[in-house]
Amino acid sequence: MHIPSSSASRARLATSSLSKFSPSFSLCRTTSLSSSSSSQSCVSCVNQRHRSLSFSSALSSLRCSSPRWSHGAEWRSPVSLRAQARITAPVLERFERKMSTIASEHAFKEILTSLPKPGGGEFGKFYSLPALNDPRIDRLPYSIRILLESAIRNCDNFQVTKEDVEKIIDWENTSPKLVEIPFKPARVLLQDFTGVPAVVDLACMRDAMKNLGSDPQKINPLVPVDLVIDHSVQVDVARSENAVQLNMEFEFQRNKERFAFLKWGSSAFHNMLVVPPGSGIVHQVNLEYLGRVVFNTDGILYPDSVVGTDSHTTMIDGLGVAGWGVGGIEAEAAMLGQPMSMVLPGVVGFKLTGKLCDGVTATDLVLTVTQMLRKHGVVGKFVEFYGEGMGKLSLADRATIANMSPEYGATMGFFPVDHVTLQYLKLTGRSDETVSMIEAYLRANKMFVDYNEPQLDKAYSSYLQLDLAEVEPCISGPKRPHDRVTLKDMKADWHACLDNQVGFKGFAVPKQEKEKVANFSFHGQPAELKHGSVVIAAITSCTNTSNPSVMLGAGLVAKKACDLGLEVKPWIKTSLAPGSGVVTKYLLQSGLQKYLNQQGFQIVGYGCTTCIGNSGDLDESVANAITENDIIASAVLSGNRNFEGRVHPLTRANYLASPPLVVAYALAGTVDIDFEKEPIGTGKDGKSVYFRDIWPSNEEIAEVVQSSVLPDMFKGTYEAITKGNPMWNQLSVPTSTIYSWDPNSTYIHEPPYFKDMSMEPPGPFGVKDAYCLLNFGDSITTDHISPAGNINKDSPAAKYLLERGVDRKDFNSYGSRRGNDEVMARGTFANIRLVNKLLNGEVGPKTVHIPTGEKLDVFDAAMRYKSAGYDTIVLAGAEYGSGSSRDWAAKGPKLLGVKAVIAKSFERIHRSNLVGMGIIPLCFKAGEDADTLGLTGKERYTIDLPNKVSEIRPGQDITVATDTGKSFTCTVRFDTEVELAYFDHGGILQYVLRKLSKQ
């Protein structure tokens, strides 16, 4: 994004005029168009068919066409609103003058080209990259070409300039300079944990718009918004044929108010789609159903692209769709027409050669890739995969690798579209005509890879290479996704972890305690636990449940184990949570589900479950055995996150593994095993059974995949979700477009972000004599900052809920309470595994109130500082805010009164979230941190910033002074001019509100 350097125009942002809208599609989405600031009249819609809801639109006065969207012969891509304008900064008068002089002709109209159909006619028109006749484009990575096409298509020489286009074309030279560009995603993706606060914010913004004397209807999504409810189901019931129904009933009992609110939002806000609970995991639904690959909007063809409020939005990169996670507040701004201002990224070229050896899974591959890329350093970069090994990877394998981009730190892990992609599109029920259009467009615009043709060398920022044949079976843990351990080394690594000091690879178990055995009675049956005993074994998470080879592989392991007479011990909590109904259909088709059932892996629901901490309770006897004997219990899950305290409060060792390995470890009952040398158990014939006896060959898996995974399964599944389910369809919601806040609600509460807001921005602020609220080391995750899991019975959030008559059994999770700022502020820094240096080694959600020396809950200390009028800051180490793209990890500290975070480094999305909430992110200089500078956290900190935003530069150095006389230099991590504009306004949402109110 080009912003002039002069202080007068530096923060210039402008709101958009809107182009004509396009037909929408059903499943709870309504589409309309707000009027632009010009004389263009408002176009709106009516008689909308909802893809999963039976209720009709409350906006009966609005009109729209509404073709049904299915994935059969009648399938047609949903289309987005186009030409949302770029919002630049404070001088709206300049915007209005400029808009009145913009020519109606497109800046690149000369390259608008027809794409003919093979049998005559045309698919549509597109902005042709080859027509630019610029040889630099041939060397651009495919991922950068998507950014280029977006800039060209949206270029009007004001909102997006030709200079922006030139920056992207000249990527080889400009990307090392960290230049800023605009990017407009085609759509926005949400899940319910992040979707509820997003809709809460939108509802609150409508109130604020009304209070500012403007039209509340200006607050409407201007691009398609897809929201999949998948984060609320918990494993309350496992090992039961009725688990799906019972868990869904519990889910609706707990979340009825949240679900009704989302259902209200789907009708109150235009262009919003809601996929009901029980449909699947957001990223698998996106991959199998929502992903368009190429849009055709009003006859203009362009690549699909998406930003999502879940960090694993990157899974869609495996389909050749550019997508990545952003903060919730940034996504909200994108919904409202705010383009994304981003630094033009470097691209790491990752060459794949060879093929995987027999017995090696896609999960083994992604854990290997994660470790390699983490070591290489790819934060803020795109990773693009290429090479002859690509043809040996299925689309599902690619999606598995793309899914874990956040774990290896990249913005994207991108797989360009090729023949494998087209085959997957046909498999998942996209029509032949649609696939033909996708291939024709991408070939014509140099975005398709044909490995049958000679490949031109692409220019990459750096290069990595992996021979797939070198990948070994492995798992990752016990506390981080990139701590990979090969199976052959697992037993030795486990014992090293028991011995090591407490840390990412250590538990510091005294030598005399290592062989401890906890004997207990499990429902009258003798049972025992040792360090390393598996108490949770979960086949879960979009990372793996979207991949038929590993899911059917798990079924084959279960079958072989059943045939040999092995059984999983009954006190291990086993579960299977598919990412879509398609998985159930092919497991039934293959005949393997019955064997999974025999081993306790009955289907428990369709959602994220254990991967996000919705594991449900352990049996009381198991929980007591762990706590009373201080057992280091283990969970093994096919997920993507295993941070301490995330999976379950009582499983201190958590390992990521492929679904077949989850079954194998469940059968073994422990992670303290050498699968090559030690038996898993004793068979019905009395003989020892080894890992090799139950592990299927790649050929066995391929055969069952070929016979069991069929296109009709995808078509049937996604036609069914258009009908919703009885519990969802019975929810009644108000028809008003302004939300009526219930002050007694403990789920949905009006947040205070816009209280007493005026039209004039408050301007930048410094920090004076602030106390340190918390002093952290490295790798503080968003789970530490704002946990998503259980609400501890002794926490400030629990006290708040109990005071309002909520029984402990109805606490639900923090993630489900994200629509209530009162709960979430109290849940900030409430992770039971928090390590705060102010507590001198004590672990827990406490801190020291510096003026009195008292040890308090973090919330209580923050409120005491706030009521006394003191600012607070947070000190941190490297990778602060890693993990999920959790906007509450920034909103929570804001509500606690935190003014700045000083860290060695930040995770990309979290830094952006801090900026979006008006918190100052500062980085220590290279080689420095709180420890090397001799900072204890008991000092008082002053951060001087100019009081005019025009006097602050992105990335400038500033001095931080303390009351002890020490001072040090930090870098201000406002990375772009637009971020400075957000800071000037007090946050991104305040900025957008002021701009829209003047429109």
C-alpha cells in the first residue's frame, strides 16, 4: 500500500465506495450493498434462501437473486462483492475531492481479456498477467502472483495505485526492503469461538454508529463471510454409540444463547453465512465445500483468497487458495471494506523430491517439515512448495502440510494448483464445468503448474529441499508442535524428559519417583498409572481428519488389533471427532468403523474437540490417581497444538501423532515404549504383539482409499448441511437489526470499546511510570494469555459466574464465553501453567502487586493498578503470542489496562492484534532482553512517544527509562503507516467507525 511520506498525508486513509453486488447463495447468508458516498443508489436483496437454515430473511423489503449452491451439476461458485475501496487515513475531505475526480475507467482496462469456453462462448473476462508483457512476472512465485492480480484488479490509482502494482511486479527487489502493499481478500472465514466476539463487535459498532448520529446499517460485511460452528462440542460422552447425539445435546444446552446470537447475526448482517453445529471442522468444510479456487463475479474471473480468524485457515493453501489467519479485529475491518495493509513477504521455496517410504504418513511428513522450517526461520514469510515430489502427494497430504503453517511460523504454506488439485475438486463434487473454468483461467493467467511441461525457475528469497524418502515415523512433544521425536528414539527421549529440568523438554522427576505406580479401581476393575501412561487418545483436528489415508489407516490398525485380540484399556479416554460427515461415510463404506468402535474410538461429534482443549472430564478415579500421585500423564492426539495446559489440565505430556499412531499408543497404554523392540500387548493366542504386526502398508491403505472414498459422499454430505439440524432449526431469534443486550447474560455482553467515543481521534500516547504486571520468558502463547479451555473453579472468572448464579457444571469454557468481556477480562493470563518471573518459579495465574508485595490473581492486581490510576506493561521473551490467532489475547490485556508489551520478538498475528487494540508493541534490540539488561520487573517504566502521529515512524527506535536509572532502546513495532493511523485512533475498529460514520 502506497502512502506518501509527508507528515501531512502519511496517515491518509479513505473509505470505500461500493460497486454493484452479485447474486448470493443460501445457508444462512443474506446479501446487500450499502450505498456509497457517491450518488450510486443502494441495491439490496429479498427472498433469500438460507443454505442451512429454514427461517426466512427478516429484511423482507430487500431484493436479491439467490441461485442455490450445491456441488452437483448445478454447483456454481458463490460470488463476492467487488471493488471495496481502500480505506486510507485522517483527511476525509481529500478522499471526497479525489473520489470526485477518479476516472470511471479501470487503470488496467487494456489487459482485461476474454476467456473462451472450449465449445464456444466465454467463461468470463479476467485481468491478464501475460498481457503485461513483463518478463519479471515469469520469475514471480505463484503465491505472489495472486497478490499481483488482486492489486491489478482493484487498481484505481487512488485506493490501489499503479505504484503498488509495480512494487509487487518488482518483488525480487522490493520484498527485502519490507515495502507495504494493499491486499483485498475475496472472503473472510470464521469459527464460532472467534465468530461470536466478531459478531458482538459488529453489533456494538452498530450501537456506536447510531450514537455518533450516523446510519447503523453502514455496519455490514462487504465481502462474503463464512462462519462454521465447530469449536463448541466437548467430549462429555465417549466410548458410546450415542456419543454424537448426547454430546450435541450438551453442546446446545451450554451454548443455546451463543448459537441464537449467531443465528440472529446471520439475518441481521448481510452477506454472512453460518454453517450450523454438527457439520464439521471449519477448515475441512472450507477445503471440501467453501473453497472456490476461482471466483466468477459478474463475469470477472479472479483467484479465490481468504483471511480467517483461526490461524489454521492456511489449510486452504493446499488447494491453491491463498489464505492465512488474521486477528479477529483485523478480520472485522476486512469485512467492513478495510483492505489489508501488509508487508510484501519474502517467499521460501521448498523443493520436494522422491516419495514417502512404506509405513510413513503425511503426519510424519508435516512434523518433519515443521521442524525444518522452524529451524530455517520463516516468520512473516510465505513458503511455496514445488518439485517433482509434489506429484507423489495427494491433495489431502498437501492440506495437512499447509494446515500447520502457524506451527512452523509462516504466513502461508502454499501449493500452486496442478492436476492433483483438479482431481480433488472433481472428487469433492465440484462440477466438470466449474473445474474446466478453474483450469482454463489459471492456465491463461500463468497460475497453473503442469509438471508435464518444462518448469521455469522461480525466484525465491531462500531455498530448502527435502527428499520425501528421508522422512521417518515420528511424533512431536511433549509441549510444543515443533519438538519432533522419531519413534525409534521416543523411549529414550521420554526418559530424558523425566530427568531434564522443567521446561519444554523436561519435567524434573526425582530419580526415586520415576518408576512410581499409582494403583486405583476403575469402576471395580484394577487399574494402574505410571509416568507416561496414556489417559487421552484422540483422533481429532482438521490437520488429519481431512486426510482419508491416515483416517482409514487408523481403521486398519484397529482392525488388525481386533483380529489379534488386543484391546485399549477402558480407563483411557478414546474419541474420534471427524472434520466432516464424509469421514463417517467412508469409514462405514470400508467396514473399518466397527473396529474403531471396538477399540473405544466411537464418533463423539463433528468439531475440534480435544485439539482445542474440549476434551471433557477424565473419569474421576483417573483424575484422582493423577493428582494424588503427581503422575505425568500423557495425551496422544492427531492435532496441531500441544502447548502445556491446552489439551487437558491433567495431561502434562501431550504428543501430536498421526491417527494410526494415536490408536497404536492407545493400545500400548503408554508413551514409554520402544515400538521396534517392545511388544504393544499380548494377543489372544498368548503371544506378544508388536507394532509391526498391526501397522498397515501404504499399499493396503491406498486400496481401501480407492474403494471407499467416493464423490457422492461429498455431494450428499454438503447437501445435507443445507437443511441444518432440528436443534438448530428450532432456535428462535429476534428480527431486529439492532441487538438488544441483556445485562444479565453471562455469554453475550456489550463490550466497552466504544464507550464515550467521539468523532475526534484521541491521538498517540506514551507510558508514564508504569508498573510491570507480568514478567515472562520465551514462548508465551495465546493459550497462556487467554486460555480457551476449562474455567478453573478458583479463578476470578469462576467467582464472577458463581456470583451471577451459574453453577460450576455450567461454566463451559473460556472459548465459549468470548462474547462476554467481563468473563474474558477475568480469564486473561488465567492459564494454570503460567510462569511469571515475579513469582520466583511458582507456576500459576498469579502475579505480585509491586507497591504492596501482595500475591494476587492477575485480574485482581490489574484492577488495583487501574483503580489507582497506574499504567501497566508486560515484559516478555521471544515468540510472544505464538499459537492460535486469538484476538482476546490482545483485547484482554487492553481491558486490564496494559499499555505496552516489551518482548524479544512477537508472533505475527498477535503483534497485529496488539496494534489493533491500541497496545504498543516494543522489541528489545538484538541480543538484549530483560535478563541481560538486569530488569527484574519491579521497576517503573516510562516510554516517551511523540503526541503527534506524524512524528512517529514505523519501526523507529525509542528509549525506555526506568525509575532505577536504567534506560534502554527498543524498536516500536508499528510496521506500517496504516498501523500508526490505527494507533492514532485508539484501535482499528475505532478507526473504521469514524471513517464509515463520515461516509
